[in-house]
Amino acid sequence: MDLVTDERSDRRGSDVAAELAASGALDDIFARIDSGDLELTGDGGFIPGLIKAALERGLQAELSDHLGYEKGSAEASLFANSRNGATSKTLASQVGEVPLDVPRDRDGTFIPRLVPKGSRRLGGLDEMIISLYAGGMTLRDIQHHLATTIGTDLSHETISKITDEIGEEILAWQRRPLESLYPVIYLDALVVKVRDGAHVINKAAHIAVGVDMDGIKHVLGIWIQATEGAKFWAGVCADLANRGVRDVLIVCCDGLTGFAEAIEATWTQATVQTCTVHLIRAAMRFVNYKDRKAIAKAFKPIYTAADADAARVEFEAFKATPLGQKYPHAVATWEAAWERFIPFLAFPPELRRVIYTTNSIESLNYQLRKIIKNRGQFPNDTAVIKLLWLSICNIEDKRAREREKERGKPAAERKAKPRLVEGQVVTNWKQALEQLALAYPDRINPHLK
């Protein structure tokens, strides 16, 4: 008997539905759907009605268990407590609103578990709302979407409350303990529009991705830049240090005002490396389109040079070329960033590839920019962090589901995308870690497993 019960519990609802359809038990229902006499979802739909019947049956069973006798039993008079009608309520669900009659007992001691007191939504709807929000929809967009697609009319306040309930989870994530050493941290920013009184202003949402000793990437936090320069970055560094980060070997970022000073004040031995891709992009900002390929080719000997001295020779050679004379802004950009550009030239190719660019975090930001574009503007900084965090989770969950569907297939047939950032392993990390151990033996070796 137990074995049968276990087997039944493992059966999926879709399998049971397929069996019923194959047996012909649903033929009458299908005929009524085909004729237009039966709506599946929405107000008065078949599926909400089926959910209503199933829930009310379950609630009656709960009450019978509470009272000690079945409904209609001849022995009901022998029990002190008894049934006392029902209370009507409406549940919002993924398939429309479900009107429900919740049975009562005369003593008022019955506490339903299937549909707890105060609940107004069935499981799954909250997750749907969170997913729509993570995709960039506004609260009013979600309200309209639910009303027009599944016939569930939730107030703006209710939807806001559902999304706000994850606030504590986000706060816990922002405050979670971190590793004591991150060999590499990447930092990049997104520009978001945030309401400030009667105005809308641009703010920078900075996302930090750290690579741990196993070469696994983690999103360490999201910070909205409220003040300029060193003061803000000092707060970010203090936050990371307070959460356990005692040392960072290399920080790869764009040339952010005050950031290098804040890093070096917090982790005195850290190397701040300007992202080479950012540097090239900035140097080409005012380059004519027809010259872009030529000037990009001219930059390559600089950032692929054997060492800093060789890079300087290549840079001076570029300055003397017609392109260097034609674009003084490009030359000035390289000059200004030179001291923060050359540190990675001291490392071998395996390590250079790791710290050459913030591409991994830029790929994440590319996905997030599409979501931010849908939203337009945010009411406050907290709303920005909430959406970005949810979006990162949503992107990684979606990719994980796609990979799960392809599990077991030959590698050549798999088309699902790998992890975007969170949990992704750095390519050729062991070789890079070996080079880091040679460059920073006193700081790396105590952390090797």
C-alpha cells in the first residue's frame, strides 16, 4: 500500500491529464470547449471552477478531521462542536479569480491549512508577479497584464506589497558575508534614471563581480552612486571590508574618479587596473568612423606589448603616426590612463586574459540595460537595486532551466547558454591562479586548498 501511495505521489498532473484524455473521460469537456460553450480560464472558467471544487472538498475534509465526524453523519449530534455554514472569499490565481466558500465551525476553533486565514492569492501567482517585475514591467503594467490575460484584478498596492516582500531577502543578500580574499574584482556601472522630487536625474548603479579562489564569479553587491568621487567609493570599500573582504589582488574597472585612492586606502597592496576595452573605447570616442579599424589596429601593439617599456615604445610610435597627429584626444586619453593601464603588462598571457577586460560584467550589464529601458525611470534607489537583483536572478534561472532541458544530450547538440556571471567559472583559471601564486606568494598561498 505504501509503495502504491509513493508511486502516485510521484505522478505529475500533466501525466494524469494525458491519461484521462487518452481514456476518453474528457471527450465531453473537449466538445464543449470546441463549441464555445466552455471557457477554460477567467471569470466563470472551467479551471477556476475545478480549483474551487478541489479546494472546497479539501477544506471540508479538514473540517471533518477537526470536528471528528463526516458531513451528514448521523452521529453529528454526539459531538460538542459542529458545522456553522461558510464564509465567502475570492482568491486570485494564475488562471483567474476563484470564488471560495470556506466552511466554519460553531466554536470558531477551525483553522484551515489548505487556504490559511487572510490569504487572498493561490501559490504561484506571487512568483508570476515577481517574474514579470524582474523582466522590467512596471507595477501598473503587471496589473493590466494580469487583468487582461488571466482575469485576475489585483490592486496596484497589492502588487507593490508582493514585490516589496522580497526587500528583506535583498537586504540579506547585500549584507551576506564574503570571502576573505578575492584575487580579482571587476567593477562596472549602469546609468539609471531616478526620480528626485519633481525632477528625474541620472545615477550610476555600480555592480561588483568577484572571482574567488576556485575561479567562480559572484555578484558581490550593487551600489547606487549618491555622491561623487572618493567619498562614495570609500563607503563601497568599507562595505566590502566589513563583510569580510580582507584582501584583493587586482581590481579591474573603468577610470573612476576617487576609486583607486579608496581601494588603496582599504587594501593597501591591491592593484587597480584600468579595463583595456574601456580605455580603447574612450580613446576612439571622437575618431571618424572610416578611421576606426585602422586606429584599433594601431592600438593593438600597445596593449599586447611584452612589458611596460615595450608598450611605451609602441605608444610613442603611434603618437608620431598620421593617425596619432590627427586624433590628439586619443593620445591624451592613453596618456591620462597610462599608470593604471600598464600593471597587467607585468603578467603572463594566462593572467592578462583574466584582467584584460570587464567583459563578463559588461555582458551582464547588456542584459540589464534592456530591462532598464523597459522601465524608463525609478521612484528611488531601492527600486533600482531591487529590479537589478531580481533581473540577475531571473536571467540565471532562465538559463539554468534551458540547460536542464538539454541534460543528457551530446555536447554538440546543446544550444543552451552557460551561466551569465553568477557561478560562472573563469576560463583557464588554474593557469591564471598559478601565475598569481608566483606573483603574490605570501598573499595567495595561505588560501590555497
